[in-house]
Amino acid sequence: MRGQQFSHKNLDEWLAEKLASWGITSLTDVQEKALTAGAASGKSLIVSAPTSSGKTLIAEIAILAALRRGMKIVYLVSHRALADQKFLDFNERIGEGAKEPLAHVALSTGDRSEGNVDAEVTSGNV
């Protein structure tokens, strides 16, 4: 994967390697701006951009960076179906379903809970 790795001044080597292992070798303009604004270094951001512009990857980069700092994450979405999908996605990328698990992932939607009760990443709906 090293040959496919990309770099960004605000993306450390570990994060770049993790993204490359997911098959990500370049960033959209929105992702570039979010990294420049501090998405990987703990800055609070609001990202407003069109569908399919890369907002979820920005969140995943922030999640990876937060996990490295020993933080717990709550990922809130507007619909239960989306919370279910993000739970599956996160579990596959960073949870028990990942090639190299980084965290326990859970789901909590009010009517359904799944995963580790002391998870580092929890998907839910508002």
C-alpha cells in the first residue's frame, strides 16, 4: 500500500496509511479544506457540502484521530436506517469486522442497541 499512499500536510503517516489500506489515495476539495481546518487534529468543524462530496470520510478521519487520542466517539445521524448503515460501515472499517480492529463499535437508536456496551464508537440517531 505504500506505493499508493498520498500525503497531506495535516495528515500524519499513520492516518495516510490507514486511508490507503481502505483504497483511498486522493481527497476531494471538501476533504482537503476540512483537513486544512484541522479535522485530523481535534478541531471542531461543521462541514456543509452536497451529497457525495466526501463528508463521511472527513468524519472517519476525525474518528481515527480521536481514537488515537484515547477518546470515545458518538456519531449522530437523522434517521435510524442511516444509523444502522453507519454501524455496519464502522464495524467493517474499524470494529470487529475490520482486518485490523481499532475499536469496539455499538449502535443505539432508542428502540435498538447492539454491540459492546463500553464501545469507543457509537452510532445513533437524534
